[in-house]
Amino acid sequence: MLIIRLTLESFRFAWNALRSNLLRTVLSLLGVTIGIFAIIAVFTIVDSLERSVKDSLNFLGSDNINVEKWPYGFGGGPYPWWKYMNRPQPTYADYQFLLENGDSFEAITISARRGGVTAKQKNNSTSSDLMGVAFDHKDVYEIPLEKGRYFTRLEADAARNVAIIGARIAKDLFPYEDPVGKTIAMRGLKYYVIGTIKEEGEGFLGTPSNDDNIYVPYKTFLKLYYSGARDGIGSSITAKGKSSDIGLVELEYELRGLMRQRRGLKPKQEDDFALNRPEALVNFISSTFDVLSVAGWVIGSFSILVGGFGIANIMFVSVKERTNIIGIQKSLGAKNYFILFQFLFEAIFLSVIGGGTGIFLVYLISFVSLGTLDLQLTVGNIILGLGVSAVIGMASGIIPAATASRLDPVIAIRTQ
């Protein structure tokens, strides 16, 4: 109880000292305020950018492995495109083989995409991204329906002309009526609209959005485009891993083995397909933002360093001004650690107040509109800012506080 009482008393002395020298206190905390503001502002912007980028990449799915012709080529030096030029595209027969023989995935789908497809309805027309997908596509990727239904397995296997349209497509073609049950036309063929997708809004990086998509069964897509052609209209087979398969190791081994078997590759032959992991792109982006975070530390460290020296200087001045009071306190029985805590807490208070002010300024900036970028000050960054402030205050005040605690009471009382 004595320690708690002395600690509270030290806090009270520190608070009164800061309040009695308000102008000096404000000038002292400016350096810490600017430093913490710089660090937390950079971290907040970086975290918000990273979150927005990752949200924009949600269309890639999670815990998935894609079987494709081209491997991802980011962050690995020169891209040897000539090695992959003559590889065959994944086909519907490949998809069926994996579906029938694989058991390490929860679901598997095949999809193909063609952009810039004109969809018409009476006098209205709009450009869309046409997606041909298998029946199990909804189990691999989220397709949140607002109205209507998903197409049935019979419709998928029979290549029926049915379509699920995105929110923007629905607004452009059916501005005043419900699209479900109506027909649209693409490339001279009519398609029966069986559902609409909930609006997602514009992605931060302009990444593909369901708002612009029209989904049709994969075999229906093949009636319009040959998905195995070498003009870039290739297919992608996507397998969703099981939650028990940590790192999707079993799924990757199985897909590689089955595809090599399907393609008739000999043991010494290289794969003529790529197994791409969407999270590899996310990890690459995260490593890029880590560099920006380091830059934030460097930028803010200079201001914090200046603020720390400012606090230390003020604490030495404070010790000098209160030497007589320290002598009186010691003569009345105050212990060395009580004097130490008194000045140390004062330095920490000063620094934490400065850091809190910097964090508050970042909070105000988070209300500024930056288009699709949503700035959010996280609890983690708040704790980080206050923690750094407390450490700076402790480091800046420990020497002045130790100096005050070691003063001889007789000499201190005589000091004018």
C-alpha cells in the first residue's frame, strides 16, 4: 500500500509541476507530437492502403490454388515467357478429370473470362465482363445474390442460355424494372436472366468487380468463345483447399500429380502447367508495404529524437529550479526513489501527452475524404504511439530524475 501511495503522490507532484509551467510544457511536447504524428500517420496510411489493396483482391479467393497456363511473374526477376508460350490451356476435360479423381479439395471449378462484351436489352446496351463458370463455382468464390437464383447443374451441363448479372449491368439494362425473368442479348443470342448480384462498389485499384460481371454456365460460354485458343481467352481451374490442409500442401501435391498424369508427362519432363497461389500476390504486396513502414519509422525517428532531447533539457531545468524543494522533501523523510519517480513520471507524462496529441491529429485526418481510400486509425497504432511516447519519456527523464534523487539534502536546501 505504501508503494501505491508514494506512486500516486509522485504522479500528483509531476502533474502540478507540468501545470505550473504550461508554456514550457507545450513547447517541450511539440517535438514528440510531430514525431508520433509522422510515424502513426504513415502507419495509418500504409495499413489503410494495404487493407484496401487486399480487399480489392478478394475476387482471387482464399485458400485456393489455380491450375493455369501462365505462372505468376511478380517479384522474381525476368519473366521467361518463352518457356510457357506453347503450353496447352486448361480444358474442361482437365477439370472433369480432377473433379472425378481428386479428394484433397472442398470444391473445384473452371472459369473463363472475356471483357468488353456488349449486352443489350431493347434500346439499352452496356459493356460487361462475361464469365463462363462451372456449377461448383459458387462453392469456390462468393457470388452474393440479391434477387433470383444460381443456375442449376442441369442448366450448366446442358449449356442453357441463362445468366446472372451484376448490379451495374442491371441498372444499365433495366433502369426501371426487375431484371429477373427478362432476357438480354449478347453476340446475337438471347439469355434468360435468372438472378442479380448484390452491389459491391468500385475497387480501390480498379480490380474486377461483380458489378460488371455477367455469369453464364461454362459450356454456354464455349458456344461463344473457344476457351482453349491461344489469343488469351484461356481457362483457369481453381481448387479450394480443405481447412485441415495447412498451407495447402496436400492439395498442391495432388493437383500436380493428377495434372502430370492427365498430360502424360514423364518423370524427367517439366510441368506444362502452372499451380498459382493467389496469396502469393498478397504476400508480395505485404512485403512492399513493410518497406513503407520502415520509411515511416525513419521519418518519425528524427522528430522523436529532437523531442526526446527537448524533454531531457526541460527536465534538467526543472531539477535545477526545484533543487531547494527537493532538499526540503528529503529532509522531511522523502526517499530517493520517491524523488526519482516524481521527475521520471513528469517526463513520461510530458511525452505521453505529446504522443496523444499527435495521435489525435491523425484521428482528425482520418475524416478527410480520399476517394476510395478509407483511412482508419487502428487500436494497434494507438497503443504503438502511446507506447513509443512512454519509452521516449522514460529514456529522456531517467538521467535528470537520477540526478535529482542523488542530491544531498543539506546542499539542496541551501541552493538559491
